[in-house]
Amino acid sequence: MKRGLKLGFGIPMVLVGLFMTLGGVALLVLVGTDGTFTLPSQTATTSANALVLETLDVGTQLPSSGNFSATVGVTIAGRGGDVFVGIGPATDVGRYLRGVPTDRIVQVNWPGGMKTEPDQGGHRTPAPPDDQSFWVAKAKGATANLTWTVAPGDWTLVIMNANGAAHVAVTASGSLGLPALGPIGVIVLVVGIAILIGGVLLTISGAKTPKASQATPPRPDDVVRA
């Protein structure tokens, strides 16, 4: 291959390989080989009876099984008793919490705490949340661990005291998993390294200065004839 072609292919390969390698490393640092992104712990306190996350509107295009299905994990630790965390259909949750004082989680500050704002007022104390049948995923205890495979629909996440009483104080952490991200990160990293090495070798080879050809000394006969 000519020197110009080696440089023409080698330099772009170095750039592409470098970006792919950095992208693969960044992806693996964020989600690991299992494809799980973990949020740090956050604190939240409210005088209301429940903390409610903005409604999750999941479209029908999202796979509910396989390597491209997303999994949500939530861990809640109570700071004064057993707590409850549940995910349920938005309409059923709204019906259950009608007339109950609630705060809405509008932002998760990282680092720091959850940003909440009053959602609705009321004076009713709801029945214990764990007794309700509409939850698609739930957990309760001094530390409650919930895992849910995301499915199409409109969903609401609720954090409460296990007995439904007011004054909720928790420390929460979450995770979002997409199994396909782990292998994708590994593939991007391996391919990026291979392209980077190939580009470096081509660039080095193309950058070498060709040796000057040595002139053939005249033969003695030619000197005499001249």
C-alpha cells in the first residue's frame, strides 16, 4: 500500500478507534457488564402521607422481556419505622390516594436530596398500602427493596409509611438496568481497541520516510571510454 493511502486510512482509523474505546470504557463505567446504572442515595422528608413520583408513561414499543427490557430497582430505608414502596396503575393509585395529603417528587438532585412539592391536600388517612391489590410491584419493611420490569402503561411510584400514617422520612436509592448495555459496551470497547491498533500501525508505517536509492557507481570501462 502506498504511503499516502496508509496515512489516509490510518489517521481516521486512529480517531474512530479512540472515540469508540473511550465510549466503551465510559459505558462500562456507568452500567458495568450487567447493564445497570445506579443512582446514589437521596433523602426525602414530608409531613404528608405519601411521596408520589411523576407518572411514568411507558409506550407499547418498549420490550417487556429479553435483553432490551428495562428493570427498575428502588431501595427505601425508613428513618423511624417500617416503610412501603410500590408501583401501580396511575388511575388506581390516584383513586387510593384521593383526599390524602401527598407530595410529588419532581426532581432527584444528584448529589443531595429529592426535590418535592405539595401535590394535593386532604385530611384522610389511607388504609395500609400493602393491603391494596393493584400494585404490580411492592415491598415494605425497615428497608424495602423493589424490583420491577418496566411494562407498557401509565404507572405511579409511591413511597409511604407502612401503616399509611403522615410524616414520611426516608433514604432512597434507585437503579435502572438494561441487560443489553453491558455486552454492547464490551463490543464497542473491543472493536474500538482493534481499530485503534490497526490505525496506529498504518499511520506509523505510512509516516516512515522511504530510504533514498543508492546510485550505481560507473564501471571502469565506462570511465575509460569517456
